[in-house]
Amino acid sequence: MTDYLYATSGEPFGFFRGRYVHALDGRAVGQLRGGHVHRLSGEYVGELHEGQVVDKHLGNLGNIGNPGNPGNPGSPGNPGNRGNRGCPFPDAFARLL
């Protein structure tokens, strides 16, 4: 199953499958550990919050290491804009790119 990730404005930015985060074109850009989002290299980026990667100002949660590249599953398509949800935290998805 594909779970999409959106900007706080509602624009789709990417998706995740299992523990890997992908850009909309399918290229792997990050990994999940619980609600924490990290780059593929392992650096902490932000938190998963209501289908968004945001900066909750939790500080630096460290580096979890590089798990290797999971490959490109291909683009799942563009789900369209879901609209602004009024998130109080700033977007952090761009830090994955």
C-alpha cells in the first residue's frame, strides 16, 4: 500500500512504503523509524505528522545509519492536492531532497 506525504499546503511531495520514503518519481530519499524521518544516509530530518514530514523542533535525534538503497518502485501517480490542514509545524520534506 502507498501512503502519500504532503506539504502543509496540501501539495503531494512523496510517499512511503514500509520504512522507506520516496519522492513522487519513485526515487528513495529517506527512511522511517517509528514517527521519526531520516535521510537515507541516516541523518534526522523531522517527524511524520498527519501525512506530512514536519519540524517539531525536537532537536537532533542522531544518525541511524544507512540501510542501503531499497530501489525505485516507480511513480505511484499524483493523488492531487488534498488542501491545507492547518498544521502548526513547518514543512521538512525538502530536507530529504
